[in-house]
Amino acid sequence: MIVRSKAPLRIGLAGGGTDVSPFSDIYGGAILNVTISLYAYATIHPTDDGKITINAIDRNEKIVLGSADILPIDGNLDLAKGVYNRIVRDFVKEKLSFEMSTYVDAPPGSGLGSSSTLVVAILGAFVEWLKLPLGEYDIAHLAYKIEREDLKMAGGKQDQYAATFGGVNYMEFYNDNKVIVNPLRVKSEYLRELEHNLVLYYTQTSRLSSEIIQEQSNNVINKNEKSIDAMLQLKQQSVLMKEAVLKGNIDDVGKILHEGWQHKKLMVDKISNDNIDSIYKIAIENGATGGKISGAGGGGFMVFYAPYIYKYNLIKTLNKLGGKVIDYNITNEGLTTWTIN
């Protein structure tokens, strides 16, 4: 038997950062994101040899351990081990034996939610294999708890829910980890236009998002008015983005992205840098009406909106800057699992 799963990565269009505690607990957060045709994959092959093999193919990392109730969290493929530990502790109550392989279409630190999406994919494979009674909200919330509570990884809440639900979603975040996912019924022609005009650019750099997120949280705790006001503005941007997408005012997306980027840079000093600012300036000069860094900031992917036919010139220009424009499609499908006997 072979069990497989895949979960989509996401592009955050507005409200990014407002899903991070304690801001979301105090003020409430709101984000609009879309999932794309870049994925995290997990495959499980159950065995009876008393071993656990985890192979992260994209990272060229592999570990072989003896089957145990708890696997050590020691910096070696901890996402997979964290999921396993939760599954054993909360559900099966006994050690398992298997071979697991994982692969992610984007590198760590890219800003597309790759780590959280991988957790969702791995968790989905276990749910499929063991026939666990978990729905979409259950899986997303459990993935969040594994990362934030068990593995002590700093971050927000949007990635786990985007990967699980898929599609275009307006998400609301409240205290006590309450999340409401509002799938948007966007007309196909609006969605295709959005997809056509959004350019995804990999800067060929990555960043340690935990440092940026921790500073963002500290700014809220310390009542940094500039940072808090920027987050409140970003929350409002998500409402404007939702209206633009639903009403078909797709070219407003560029303006909203641009305004949101100006506010996002005020949250934490490390969100942008000279290289990112230079890329953004060149993009605006070559057809983009707005854009932003994807994820927490500091590096990784950038996304730009270029209306009409301006995206073609923008792509040529960006590809000369040392990074790479990535092809993608917007996808409506979230976590998917299946079994081959």
C-alpha cells in the first residue's frame, strides 16, 4: 500500500501579518490569499521492519530511526517528526513503522508558506493512511498546533488553512485561535485575469522568517504605535482586496498591493532591504502597478501586478535581475489524499 497527499502553496494578496499573535488576539486579523499550482507532497509506505525512514527529496536529507512512541526533535526533519509525534500521542497510541518521502516545489524561506504546507501534506497522508476522523478545520488547526506549540516555530495561522482549504479565501482570525475561512465565489473571468496579471518572482534568496515574526510580535507587545497602525491598515487592505476581486475590479489589485506594501514595511524594519527595494522600483518602472514581498519578508518570492500586456516586458526585465519568474496557475483544490493498493 502507498499513501499519497499533496497540498498547495499560497500567495498572500492582502492582510499578511495580521494573523500573527498577539495582534490577531487583540485586534483581530484578516487576510486574503489564493492557492497556486506549486505543492508540498508526502508519500507514506507502511512497513513492518520496526524502522521509520524519512526522506526529504528536495533537501537531499534522509534519516532512518528505530520505531518509537516519540521521535527526537533535534533539528533534523523536525516537521515530519513533529507530525508523527502528534499522531501517535493523540490518535493511534502506539509506535508505527513506515517509509516517508516528501517534496516541496518551493525552497524553505521562500515566503509561500512552504513549511506549513508541508506539515499539512504530511498530516493529510497520516489521516488518509489511518482513516482518522478529521475535517478541514481539524487538520488546519492541528497543523498549526504542531508548528507553533510542539515545535515552537514562530509564525501566523493563514498558511495551514490555505493549504488545507485551497482556492481564494478571505480569512478572519480572532483570539483563542479561532479562525473563519470564507471561500470566495469569484467569477472565472475575474480569476483568469488575476492569474494572467500576477507575476511571481523568486529573488533567489531566502530568509529566516522567525526573526521577523518575533520582532513583529514584540512591537505589538511593546505597543509600538507605528507598527500596530500599519497592521490595522493591512487588515483594511484585505477588505478592499476582497471587494476588488469579487466585483471584478481586478486592476485595483495593483493599487491595493502597492498601498499594502508601504504599510507592511512599517511593521518591522527587516521586512525589506536595499535589494528588495531596488527590485520593486525596477518592477514599477517596467509595467507593474503594485507588488509586495511574499510572506514575512526579508527575501524569497515577490509578487507583482501588471495590467494589460505589461507583464511580458516585466517578466523580461525581472529575469535579468538574477532571480527567476515562476509559472503557476491559481488552483481551487486544497489538500488532496489518495491510496494505491
